[in-house]
Amino acid sequence: MYLVFEVDSAKIVELDLAGIYELHSWAGSSVLAETNIQISHANPEIVDFLIKEGRYDLSVDTLSASQVKIYTKIRDRKPIKTPSGECTEIATLKIFVPDTFIWTDDRKTLTRKPQ
């Protein structure tokens, strides 16, 4: 799954993301989120249902004229259960950050580089 977030006027981007994620710098002007979902013992219909229900969705809120927050909409991901048992789920997220930003060591705040 891919999501794009425009951050043209933002000087600060806060990240509040659930699960495993990596940050990568890129030459684009927007933040690109790539979600990879692996679920064992689940058929494609279950995966499609989880995606349609928004289990892996991200959203953005404008906090001020120069600050936005990108966050995981559903933070509490309950175990996936099927008649044959519980599924193992691994959802990883790669965040591609415009090269005009730097991030803090905890990977929660992106700040636009001074021009």
C-alpha cells in the first residue's frame, strides 16, 4: 500500500506511527508511506477485508500553519483469528522523507532544513 502526504508549507512533521517503521531520504517533495503486510494462515479475502477496514491506514492533521502530524489511525491492532487459529501478522512501514528534512534520533520529528 502506498500513501502520499503533501508537506509543502510544513516546517515540522510529527510522526506518531504504530509498529515497525524505517525512515529514508528521497528527492521527492512529499512524504511517501509504503506499507508491506505479511499475514500467515490467512486467505486473500481476509487481507483485503483488513485493508478496507482501515487497519493499516495513516492520516494527517494540520497542527498549525507550519506543523503537521502523520499518524496511524488504528493503533490497537487486535489479533487476527480465523476458524483454523490465530494468524501471524507483520506490517512494516517505510517512510520516504523529502531530502529537505532531517529527523530526530527517535525518528518522531522531521524538521525542514534551513534554506
